Amino acid sequence: MLENYIGMFKEDVHYVQNGKVEDIPKLLLQNQKKIVYIDNVNGYHIIGNLWSDRKRFYRVLGGNLLVNMLKAIDNPIDYEIRENDMKSEEVNLNDIPIPKYYPGDGGRYITSGVVFSEYRGKRNVSFHRIMLLNEDTGVIRLVPRDLYRMHQEAMKNGEEVNIAVVIGVEPHVLLSAGTSVDYEVDEFKIASALKKLTTGKGEIAVKLPNGVYVPYNSEIVLEGTLTNEYHEEGPFVDITGTYDIVRNQPVVKFKRMYYHSKTLHLLISGGLEHYNLMGMPREPTIYRAVKNEGVDVLDVRLTPGGCSWLHGVVKIRKKSEDDGRKAIYGAFKGHHSMKHVVVVDEDIDIDDPYDVEFAIATRFQGDRDLIKMGPTRGSSLDPSAYEGHMTIKLGFDATMPLDEREKFLRVKNIN
């Protein structure tokens, strides 16, 4: 399945005939804007940086992706169930060419794994890093969201949570796994709706022996259990490129591996692909929150310079003088980890940092257009945050005054 994208994006592919596990991190870092395809590492095909360029998402899922994601979030649909015809073998994590990405990491890490989980009828799909401990055991990082809640409830009942770690899924599943929705919502149904909006057909699932549903066309699936045991996890280089701390986290026990082909999607943390897979699913949430403030919002971007997590830009069509400020408040409601946001007019290209800086340089005054919030809780990934992840948030209203637009518009005609 993933190898189809190698053909689709062949002009972007950096091919390597054979490779070693220890060479993978350097190859991914040195070719971030390229798709790295290693034909053979210990019998596996390796694909990295597949979604490091937003344009590849648009080619597969359409240019109106943000709007379609909102539609899918609002109108999830069920997935078709099909018989599981994947190959199967006993798990041996030591045989899978998963690298230790950075010298100071706590160990080898599954970084691209999407965790499908089920507990007492609640299904969840989300990204979680997993540090490998031995041939069938890992330790998973759980932030206080849905899977964390499921695990806490299971422990209270003296039970465990059945999971499947899927490595290698299509982009609509990746984006849906990164969304932030109500606890009751099954993100797999969002993925199904997004696929139908962009291809005309919903998602197909198969049921594993432990009761967990996973995408039919998954490349590699590790069936397992989220146990009630704990083990130290970390250090780990996260999206900011800095080391996250060591914590006690739940242990995962794996039972079997299922696969169609041994094609392994690997993701280097703190890289452009990591930025997109974390940041892009939050942009619809920001868009909606700004729109709920009564602002005519046109587009939203979490910017690579802010690790696609801490900094954002919101483009609006300004209709009243306080729209810029309302957009700032809405943006922070839509993404609580965001630290700085810039609001710009419709003539600014929010994908061009020079254009955004131009808006700040020519349309912003600190005593008039700056909104300061906090101290308030920010991101646990921000190394500059105060104790308890407290931070100061700043909003920059870099929009033009409605009654003086001619004074701020750039002159483009030379005739």
C-alpha cells in the first residue's frame, strides 16, 4: 500500500538499495524534504519522510483538506468489516529494523505507530511513541487524553486494554489519529468519513483476535495489551528537537504481528513529517474556534518554525476592527498548546514566513495590537515553560485598519 505512494511521488524519492538500521536516522535527517526509500534492511522495505511535504497530502486528499477534515469530524461514518487475510507470525521486535534515532534516546522507538484500542465498547485511535524493551515488550507514552482515560478506568476495574499498534497506514488515517475530539468519538470513523469525501468510499477494517479493529490495508500490525505494569520511558527527542524527560509509563505486551508486506514506515522525531502529522490535524480545530468567534476565517497554519505546534498563523477576511483580537482568542481556544499566534489579512501568504513577517513589520504596533495572556497552561513540550508547563501566550494582530487599507497595501503595478 505505501509503496503505491513511492510511484505517485517518484520525483521526490531518494532511493537507497540496501541499508543498515544504524544508518536510518542520518538518512532521514539529511533528506527531510525527500521521501527516503531503502529497498532492504533486514528483509524490510523502509519508507521515511513520506508526509514531510504538505503538498503530498493535497495531491492524495485534495486541496480543500481543512474543510473536508472538519466535515469528517462533524459527520463520522462507520467502516466496512472484512475478513482478516493478513499474514501472521509471532512477534519479535528485535527482528524489526526500528532504530534508536538519537544517541541520548532511552532506546529503540516506534515513532510512527498509530494505536488502535478498545475497552468496554469504547474505541480510540491515536499516536503514541513506544520505547522497545525486549522482543515482545515496550513502554508507551500516554498523555492525559483518551487512551490514558481508558487505561485508568481499566486499572480501576482490575483489567487491561487491548490494543494494536499499526505501522504504515494511509494519510486520512494518520490525520484522523491526530485530531482532538470528544471521548465518545471513534477516530477510525472520522478516517472513514474523510476517505469517502476524498475517494467516494469509506474505510475497510478487519478485526483482530483481541477484538481491536484496524485498517484492512495496514502494512504492519502489532497485536497486544496495555498492561497495568509501569516502566521508565525516555529520554526521547520530541517535536521541538529537545529531550523530553524520563517518566514512569505503562508497559505494552505484544502477542502477534500481522502484515501484508514487510514495509515499514519510520518517522524521525523533530522532523518535517513529525511536524505535519502533529500540526495539520489541529488546524481544523483552530479554524472552527476562530469561526465560532464570529470571524470570517480563511485559513490556518501551524508553522514549521514553531515546530508546527507552538506557533500559528490565522488568515481572516476582516469585517470589523476587533476581528483580529477575536481571532486571537479563538485560536488559543482551538489549540491550547499554542504559544504565539499571528492574525493576518487575506493578502498574506501564510505559508511564506517572509510574507507573515512583512505583516508584523508594517501592520503591527506593540502597544495597540499585542494581546498577552497568562501565565496559563501551555505545552509540556516547550522547554522554556515555567513549572507546571505554565507559559505566557502572545497574540499579534497584524491586520490592516479597515478605514486605512490603501495605506498598508503593497504596490504591485509598475506601469
